[in-house]
Amino acid sequence: MRQCAPATTVARRPALISYRVRLADLDRHLFEIECRVDDPAPEQRFSLPAWIPGSYLLREFARFVVGIEASSAGQSLPVEKVESSAWVVRGAHAPLTLTTKVYALDQSVRGAYLDRRRGYFNGPCVFLLPEGRDPERIEVALEAPTNPICEAWRVATALTCVDANAQGFGVYAAADYDELLDHPVEIGDFESVEFEAGGVPHHLVVAGRFESDLERVATDLKLICETQIEFFGRPAPFDRYWFLCLAVGGDAWGGLEHRASTSLIFSRDDLPKVGDSGVPREYQRFLALASHEYFHTWHVKRTKPVAFIPYRLDRRVHTRLLWVFEGLTSYYQELMLLRSGVIGVPAFLQRLAEALTRVYRTPGRLRQSLADSSFDAWDVLYKPEANHPNSSISYYTKGALVALALDLTMRRAGKTSLDDVLRELWRRYGARGVGVAEDGFEALAIELGGADLARFFAAAIRGTDDLPLAELLGAFGVRLEFRAALGPEDKGGTPRSGNGELLSLGVGFREHGLGLEITSVLDGGSAQRAGLNPGDVLLAVDRLKVSERNLKRRLARFESGERVTASVFRGDELIEVGLVLRPAPLDTCYLAVDEQAAPDAAQRRRAWLGE
């Protein structure tokens, strides 16, 4: 796979700033990065970002810098650390080279990683900026590793290629520092396949151990990508695109968007088996993740809050618009699967009901507004605490429900839809490189959909009451039904099979060697009324051992209102408390097409779902 295809090759021009990346030590997980500045300041300051766009947490990447030195004209110069993420080099009168060693063992999509199997990095983790030089053109040399283990390794990145060999090692360019940071790099013996969507070459790269038919995956991704390109309008705002994927064991899952690529991590079991013709739930999960991050190429990488123009990567940057960019994207990731034909209406409604369930199971939805959830992302969403289910709500999940409600409200009024708002948002802001003001999205929606939406936004964005989704969905011939959860593995989306009242302890938990460790205690539940705490380890109910597998069976032996004894370890102390069992709340949702719906409701449903 050659990197220097005609569409991504540029003529060699002098760069005032250049970097060289070496895979210095696979076993010690060290990258070595040289930064050369041709005309340094007498007191040249360097800094490393504290966070990465798309992930709103101060990660302080400088803590992974384990070595730093400077030289100029063959002479070593002292490097002084002046802040947690900043260094100063003084006295350089010729080109200055700053060399850092970066420890890389973060396998997430936000970090840097290096071992004997692969290398990966995001720019904010490794590229120190010579301050004041942000707008200047940059070149990066990716040095081929000399270790025989790496003989088959290749490079995958959306960086613009200047001069690289057949494996992709060589020189790349970025127009400025912002662009440099927005192109992650995958290095290893990965599998890959190429496809074209909307006239643009796309590359699917999958690292890690897995078995799947990547040609089939590429076929499905092509449908999704083409649907999104047509949604926003040709031409696409990029001339190449890369899906950089890592398949792992367990339940790892996540993605991070970039201007011409995305990094995805997921369970290897999410990929379809060779010969599979259907779209099982696990594969839907992968496709939804890819759809979400691809949608961000327009909606957050280019159309973005004015607070993010430019990014200030040394501090928290607050906005109340994250629900617009993550919530709406979470809604449209599913719509794009449906509109592309990858899934049908039943699967779409099931996935939508699962999203509804996640919100209705969170008491915090009634305490934190969506605007505040967006603003508090830095201190809440990315720093989960045991009480957060009671005190906060995710702007992803509730944002998706508000997007659904807004779309249905506008469609029912018969004037416009959320599609029109997003396309106009792209034309006015993203396509022109203009940031969206804090009131910009609401103002545009009201302009296109009518003044009545002002009341909608006041309630949905700044209020905390539940949305009238049953009524809205009913106007489209879809019934919203509630039932009790069958257990922690029940994600909703389907009707309940079986009868009998279900009981609940009102806790979240995870498996523990001794029993069940309580991770959260929900407001008003049996456990809270009995005085149980997050961190307690539940050993037994009525002096019989409980586990994740048998808890449901144990509770089924009792009646609502019955008092039982809960045995727990709190630290090293064994405690027994009386606990009154209560019915499980009706917080699990499923959606069903109403075959008896009025003709106008059925017509609205067909227009919404494309039946």
C-alpha cells in the first residue's frame, strides 16, 4: 500500500519546522521525536497540548515525556521546564533541535502506544510546539524501524505524503500545527482494504487479531459513507479518508474523529464472521461507531462551536453546545445506517429504544439540564463518580433523544425537519470555517422551523422534565412501551417474554471475587433506603451467596415489600442490613410500529423512516 498516491502527494517545499519520529525502543514503549526549528527565538519556548479535540478531559500528555534534551550547532543546550507542559531553551544562534522521549502504552484512541506488535500515536501526545509558530508549514519524517520484528510493518495515516517508500515510511507534510495534530498514525502489520465513496478514496485499516471479511465490511462502510456525503452535499470536504481500527478482546469500544480519518477501537467479535450475510447486533455496534465518527467529519470537525476556533489545548474550553454535536450525531449515526440500507426499520427502532432505555434508567436526567451537561463535560462525563447516575445525564444519550424529539416536532409541523437545519448549519458555518455561537443552533432551528421551537428548547435544553416522546412517536404511528428490566444484561429494545413481577435492588454492580461490588446506588431504590454504599461488596441475600448469574433467580423467590437480609463487606467489616424489596422500575423501552395508526400518522412515519 503506497502512501504517495497522486491525490495526497505535494511538491517538496522548505519547512521552517520539521519533526522526525523514531520507534526508539519497543520493549520500553518509547517514541523518540526530534523537533528542528531553523530560526529559533533567543528564548525558545516549547509546549505540549493538555487535551485532544473530541475528548474533553485534561489528560496532561506532558506526564509521558520521560526525556528531553536540546542542541544547536553541535552544542548541547540546557532545557528548563517552566510549566507542567512547557519548556524553554535559551541561547540557540543556529537551527535548534529538541529531542524528546515519550512513553507510549495507552491503547485508547486518544493516546500513543508502542510495543512489539504495533505503534500508534496522536499528534498531541508527541509533537511539542515551538510557541508562536502555529501557522507555519511542517514536515514530519517517519523513520522506518530497524528491529527485524518490524520488517512487515507499514504506515497508515491521512497526513499528506511528500516522499515515502512502499511501506509508507518517509516524509509527510501539514499546512500548520493544527493540521499536524489532526492526523493520527498507525504503524504495524495490519490488514487493509480500499474503497471509493462519493468519488473519494477510502482506506479501512484493521490492526489486532481478528477473523472477518474486510471486503464485506468495506462494502457496508461504502454505503454509509456515500449516504452521509450525499446528505451534506458533494464534494466531500476531504480528498482521502482513513478508518484506523484496532480489534481487541473484551468490551473495549470507542472512537475519535479527525478531519480526514477516525480512530476506532472495538471488540474483535463486533466484526462479521466470514460467510455471514446478516447484520447481527455486534456488527451493528461497529457500524454505528464508524457512522458516528464519520458524521463528525462535517459536524464537529468543521461545523463547531465558536469556542473551539481556534482550539486552546492548554486549558478547559467550555461550551453548552456539546449536545448539538454529540447528541445530534448519536441520533444521525442510526439514521444513516437506516438510510444507507445497512439495517432495516425493525433494527433501527430497536437501537433507538436501547438509547431511550439508557436515558430512562438514569435518575440524573431529572436533575441536570442538557446545557449544563455539555458545560460540565470536563468535570463529569470524563470523570465518572459513583453518584453520577443520580446527579447527571450524558449529552450523548439525552442529546440523541432531544434530536429525535426536535426532528419529530419539526416534521409534524409539516414545515421542515432536522435534516434541513443540519444542512443549513453546514452551509453557513462548517463550509465557511465560521464557529457556531452559543445561541446559533437554536436561532437557526427557530428561523427554519418557527418560533414555537423557542418553548421546545427552553424545556428540552435548559429544563429537566422528560420529553413527550410517547406523544411525538404516536403521531408517527410508533408506540413507545415501558417494562421492567430483566437484569443488567437487558439493554431494552424488545418486549418482555414471560410473566411475573420483577424485583430490583436499585444498584449498579460488577462481578467481584467475593460476590457483587456495588458501583452505584440509585435514588429511591431498596439499597439506598437500606443504607448500602457504592464500594460495598454484596455477598448474600438472606444468607445465600449471590453472583451476577444467580441474583435474578434469588430475587424471584421473594415478593414485593418482603424484608430480606443483605450481607456485605464494607472494607474489611462484615455488615448485615435489612432491605425491603421493591418492584423493578418501568425504565426499559421498546418501540413498535402501530399497524392501527391513522393514515396521516403512517404517512409521516414513512417520510421519516423512508419505508
